[in-house]
Amino acid sequence: MGKLVDGIWQTRKDEQASGAFEREDSQLRHWITADGTPGPTGEGGFKAEAGRYHLYIARACPWAHRAMVMRTLKGLQSMIDYSVVHWYMGDDGWTFAEGAGVTADRIGGHRFLRDVYTASEAHYTGKVTVPVLWDRQTDRIVSNESADILRMFNRAFDHLGARAVDYYPADLAREIDMINACVYDNVNNGVYKAGFATTQAAYDSAANALFKKLDWLEAVLGTRRYLCGNVQTEADWRLFTTLVRFDAVYHGHFKCNRQRLVDYPNLWSLTRELYREPGIADTVDWMHITHHYYESHRTINPSGIVPIGPVLDFSSASERGPAAGKAAR
């Protein structure tokens, strides 16, 4: 037996071995490209077309959130629509149960997200997670890897009228990849490693690595406006979806409590600056975020009680400069 953690089945064998949380790799990794030619992984045939693709998200999930952020930044709202799952995830995983801010499955009318996967791949046995990018034309999942979806949204639709902003410019690609790798392992996934650790040693290792990396990021932002210099890149936005949740859920619920985000002046300022970018605040749903974590993770919070705080002001201007920063071009 085991347990379901954000759509990922964790076996007792893994848990007993080290008490460490292990995140399974995404399996469905095709790419939308401007002309439908194959991308870095998977099959070709997924040409960028307005109205062809549909995004499944959970408002609570930081991985799905970053896909919605890039959709907003690139102005793809009229080209790519979406469905929203319920914030509570129990034994059935993500569902389309009725609730505030939840939509029906606008493609297949399914009750459970797992049915979206099997509608695409009848014998699918992998993880059932968000985001999911669906192709209406072939009735298949294009991708369930958020990092890839960010890259698709960043470039594939430019010739169709997406905003002419490149968040993964060639001259910064190597630095972005380096920052993404260490941030993913120690921060994005690091909070989960700390929160779902089942031994003291596993928790100590994850929590110490998390705050060591936050200390480093704070120092980096003391010397430059954004993580890769004076322009916003994908690296800033991949970090943002973890930082914006930090004090509300990770600090208390996941025991990431050596410091709060607000105790890091540069990281707190960056988060508020990014939050104030046009349309970004609308991608943040505090009810879904707090209720998902505190209600769904009963091994951590058996009562399911959702705390009333903290009260955080993301709307005030950043001390680091104008809120409307530049994006890489």
C-alpha cells in the first residue's frame, strides 16, 4: 500500500527506505510547435492553432499555476481555454466536483481527471497530475509536463499574435537552465520534500537545502533586479509560484519555518513585483490554495482545519523599483 500525494502514488517501500519524498517524472511529453514539426521529445503533428488546445489546471497547484502565468504573460487567453478541477484531492485524485471556482470538464465532461488521461491513453498507468494540455483535433494529451508547456506557450504561438516577449532568450538560456535546475530540486520540489518527509533525517536534509538555496537566491537578488539580470525570464516565474504560496502554506503546513518569505527582503520584493504584473493576481486563488493543502493532506493535517492567516499584502509596490519590470526580448 501507499499514499496519493498531489497525484503521485508513493509506495511504502520508498517511504520506509529513507522517508524521502520522490517525485515521478512526467510521461506525456509531445510538443506544440509553430508548424507542427516534432519538438525536443515525443511525436510531431501538434501545430500551433488558436482554439485547438485546452488546458486542465488546479488553481492550488504551483506546477499548473506556472502554465497559467505564461498563458497570461503571452496573451494567449483567447487562443487557449481551460478547465479547473476541485481544490480537494482525496482517494479519487483531482475531480470536477462542484465548488467555488471549479468548472466542469469542458472537453469530455468527465468526473475525474484520471478519465481525461485514459481518454487519451487507454492503458495509461502513470501519474495523474496537472497541468494537462489537450489537443481537440487528435483527442490526445499533448503534455503533462509544466516546464515543457511553459516553453510551448513562450514561442509556439508568436506568429498567431502572442505577445512578442521571449522569456527564454538564447543568450540567457544556459543561465536560466542552471537556475531552474537548482531551484526546482531545492525550492519548487524542496518544499514538498520537507513537507512529506517521514523521517527526521529526510526532513532535516530537505529543509536545510531549501533554506540554503533561499539564502543564495536572496543574495543573488541583492546584486541584480531579476534572477538572470535586468530582465524577467522563465526562471523568475518558475520561482514565483512557489514563493507566492510560501508563507500561506509551506511555512506552516510543510514545516518550512526557519524563516518566512517576508523575512527575505529581496525575495519578498520580487514576489510582490511579479504579482503586480498585469493579469497575474487573477491567476492566484487563495481559497483553492489554502483549502487544497490543509484539507487534502490528512497525514500532515488530520483535522483538515484551514487556518485563518497569515494576512499578506502582495499588492503594495516593491521597494526594488517600478512594479512593471522588463521581460527578456
